[in-house]
Amino acid sequence: MIKVMLSLVLLVALQIATPSAQAAELKEAGDIPTPALKLETLKGETIDLKDFEGKVVLVQFWATYCTPCRKEMPSMNNLIKKLEATKTPFKILAVNMGESKEEIQKFVDIVKPEFTIMMDTQGENVQAWNVFAAPSNFVINPKGKIRYTLFGGVDWDSDEMVEKLKALADEPESSVADDSDKAK
């Protein structure tokens, strides 16, 4: 039932999602708190988003039937290589929404993503993260806050995107507000 509902919502959302958004179209989120994210990977490891504090993290919610997801994953592989070349601390966590391990593995064998694939087989994280389209992207700053969002596909390895993510990683800690600063 969850899979059917997710499929319908995603198909409608894909009709309106822009498949070629650029870095300038990343929506500023204002350093909002990041929901918990702790899931099993396709390889059977348990990954917790909290373990990547100090890095820029791209959390992407995706599905095997999402055409923009299939098209943009090679650019995500290239983004990793470009940011590694500049020694930018960066990680991609790609969360599959509600599909079986077998479905995911078939997709991975064809598309060959070079980043962590997490499995949300029950779709439990979709609501917590306010996901309504595939792909749904959340760029987490080194302090663990959501800095940018983007709903729809994007050319992740564009020069503009690489520069935007490098700049986020290079921000001085004092420019990234944390909850204790806001309380003062």
C-alpha cells in the first residue's frame, strides 16, 4: 500500500519537477535542523547521517522508476570525483524510497552509482524529511543542518554546483549558526 501511494505521488510530482535545475535553483533552507536518518545500506551496513558531521552531505531520496534519478546519478559520480580533487569533505547518501532490495540491486547494476545507497523499504523517512517528489535533494552543511533543498533532477557535476558545494564546505564555523547561538 505504501509503495502504491508513493508511486502515485512521485509520478505526479515528476510531471512538474524540473529535470535540469542548476545550482542557482537550489532553495536556501536557512540551516534548519536535519531529521534523523539511520538506515541499512544495500551492502548490509547501518549508516547514520550524524556520523558525517564536518562534511557537506547530499541526501537524496530516489526511486528506481524515477527517470530524472537515473539520468542524474552519473553526474553525482562525477561530482564526487570533482570534489575529491579539491579535497572538499563531501558524502552522498542516496535513500531509496520503499522498494525491495532486489529492485534496488537491479537498478544499481545498470546505473552503477559510486556512492552509498540506503534502503528505506517501508518509506518511513519520507514524511520526516517532507519528501513529495523523486528525486528530493537535501544539502547538509558541515554543522549538520539542511542548507539547501532541491526537488527534481539536476546536473550535479556542473561547475556552478561544484563551486556552490565547495563554498559551503569552506564557510567559517562562525558563519554557520547553531542552535545554541540562536538561544542567546
